[in-house]
Amino acid sequence: MNSAFLSTFFALLVSCSIAFAGDTTKAVAVLHPTTGSNVAGTVTFTMASDQIKVVADITGLTPGKHGFHIHEFGDCSAPDAKSAGGHFNPTNHQHGAPDAADRHAGDLGNIEADASGKAHLELTDKAMKLSGSDSIVGHAVIVHEKADDLKTQPTGDAGGRVACGVIGIAKP
Ligand SMILES: [Cu+2]
């Protein structure tokens, strides 16, 4: 190997590490109840190689399934959280299940509450990103009144919004 090749190689290495140094590796959303709801909780998003691990703990739900999505705007200011807009869908897909090829980036399916109204969810996801133009940071997590049927366009027929939280950058 000649020295010109080596110096080019190291210059590339340095520029790569600079490009990745600022990438977000963990994000968090603290969910607050909408008007008339008691639903609250925390959702974390952590990078694990090429996937995002999602961990959610939510309380105050009615027992059963509830639609669980990332919505377009990081704005929970409206009493019914409609200010968060529709599903986060930067790649213009149809609504679907989290494991479907055709789905919104924000389609996380359902969370299921037990008889005491508590839900715990852990999943890994390849469609969401924590960095770049399609990053979920700055958007919002919404929990719905009803189950997402994973097929009705574009909402999954999940009804009203019972909790909303803006996704922010967390300490790694
Ligand atoms: Cu939703």
C-alpha cells in the first residue's frame, strides 16, 4: 500500500466518524392525557444496530387494544391532540401493521392494556429512524381510544386520541 492510498483511506475514516458523531441514539416521549382522559406514560426509542427498540409503559387505559402511532406534528396543544395531525408518513405509504411492507413509518400497531389499565410494550422496528430527514424526533406519539384494525385507510379506525407526547432527544 502506498502512502497516498493510506492517507486517503484515513481521511475517509475521519469524515465518516464526524458524519455519524452527531446522530441521535436514544429518544423519549412523555405521554400526557387529553381532555377527559387519564392515560399517561413513557415511550423510549433506542438504536440497536440497524433497528430501533421501542419500550412503552402506559397507564390509565381501558382494558384491551389501543392504536399506537407516531403522528406528523410534535404538537399536543389541542385538548383532543388533533394538533398532532395524521400518521407520520414521510415515505408516502398506505396505513398498515408494523410488520407489513406497506405501512406508515409511524405505524406501531396496538398496545394492549390489562384489566388494571396498564400496558407494557416492547418491539423492534426497522422503518423508524432517529436521525436524518425522516427522523421521528420532533414528531408525536399518540395513543388512541380504540384498537387499530391495521387496515382502514388512513387511520386504522382507532377513534379519538387519549394521550399525546412529543418525541425528544434523550441522554444516550
Ligand atoms: Cu394514531
